[in-house]
Amino acid sequence: MADVAQQAGVSRTLVSFILDGKPGASDETRQRVLAIADEIGYRPDSAARLLAQGRSRTLGVMMDVRQLFQAELVTHIYPAAERLGYEVLLSANLPDRTETTVVDSLLSHRCGALVLLGPRSDQEFLRQVADRAPVVVAGRRLPGVTGESPLATVRTNDSKGIRQAIDYLVGLGHRSIHHVDGGTDPGSADRLRAYKTAMRAQGLADEITVIPGAHNEEAGAEAARAMLAAPALPTAVLAGNDRCALGILDVFTRAGVDVPGQVSLMGYDDSRLSENPRIDLTTIHQDAHDMALNAVELAVTMLVDGPARASDVVLEPTLIVRGTTGPPNN
């Protein structure tokens, strides 16, 4: 902007007015300034302009690049933010990069609000972050979230989703239904609890079997090997998420186990890879588009209007039936 002002022979303030479309300059001066700006390739520094206005229109987003569903969330977060006039700054949490580091990095870049995808940190840490900037947690339930603090959640009704999965498998005739849980991964405790509740509701308390796992392919593969080493296979397996289910499917297929002829297999998330014709995974669908849209709208609302609008948005899951499930082979 200083270069434009120097070449045009006017003040930097006048250049700012002209580039912002404000009155205060003659048509001749306006045209000269705009021509020089175009000639030297001037582009506005949006971050600096927002800081000059005393507020940030950048949303900081933390994601795990290894999680397919979070990648889908990000693809919807960008257009949702842009429609509201906000930019997105993305930062990844990795095995050697803590969530504290990610949050500090985003805030150091003056992000106005944060959208944290499936954070692992405890709730007290998240509340402390919310004291520094409005925070929306996507894909995880936080007990006791109210409108009294700038901390909101957007999530799927995991209890209902798992119940749908168990009811569907039981409806096919399955009784021996194992669950590979997600370990300490976000959402896994709710899904494990829902599995046990749904099995008891179906009169299958004696059939409850939980195999320790995590929300990744390696954990699914290890769980599959454990099932293969057992005296008998279950007739159905409900994995903690799609990535875990893919690990199970790979090991079962290599071992000659027919899916779904011998064992039906279900995932959770409905990530894009699950609908690949060579995978064709039956799963519980989480609406990535609506989750992203609600997360962005909540973050912007809290940033503009304060914490009074903070809330817990719960989205409905949907059963997606594909080729990895069928009746048990009696």
C-alpha cells in the first residue's frame, strides 16, 4: 500500500480509502491509484486489515491427518467458513506434536476461534483453551457443556448409531457379535458403552465380547488375528470405526475368511473409502457436511455474539448397508 501511495503521489490513508471503496477521492485520483495498484500487483493483506479492525476473521482448525473422517470434515469446513467471510488456518496433531502445541500455534497466528476435530485432551484443558478463544469440539461428547462458556460441541448421536448397528445385525439373525473398541480414541467410550447396552437390550448379555483396539488399521488387524486365534469366530464384528474395520477385513481376507459368508463386518463413520466397490463396507454414516457446517456456524456465532449461544449440537446417524454384512451361516 505504501508503494502504491508513493507512485500515485498521495497519502497511504487515501490509498486505503480508495481500495476499500470509501469516498474521499476524485474520480481521476481513484482511477490512477487503482491502475497503479493493478500494475504493481498489489494484493490486500487480509490478516493485517482484520487486525486493524480489532478482530480476526480466521478460524483455526486442528485435525489428525491420519483420520479419514476428519479429512472429510476439513473439505466441508473450508467452503462453510468462506461463505461466512472467514478464512481457515489448518494445523495437524501428530504423534510427536501435542495438542497443546497445535493450539498455541493457532492462537499465535491470531485465530479468532478454534475448531478442534476429535481432540484427545481432557475437558479441563479444553475449558482453559476456551478462556483464550471460543472453541468448538467436533466429534466428541463433553459432559456438562452449557452456554455459560465459549465451548461448544458438534457430534453424532453415537449411542443411537451403535444401537442401529446391533439391532440390524440381530435382525439378520446374529447373536455372537464382537466389538473391537477404539481404546482411548475420541468417542470410543461412548460407542463401547452403547454396544453393551444394545446387546443387553437384545437379551444378549452373555454374548458381549470386547476386543481392545483403536481407530486405525493396525489395531483392527491385531484384533482380527486375536479372533482367528480363538476357538471359534463370531458371526459378526462391529468395529469402532471404518479404519479399524478395514484392518479387520484385510486380515480376514488374507486368512481365507469369507466376509460376509462366515463373518459379517461393520464399521462406523462412512468415510469415502468405505464405499469403494472393492471394500463395500456396511457402516454407520456420520454427516460430515452438517457437522462441519454446524461447527463453523457455532464458532462464528461465539466469536461475534459471545458465549451465550454455545451449545451441544447432536446429529442423527444413518445405517448404510453394503456388502460386508449378511445373515449368519448356520
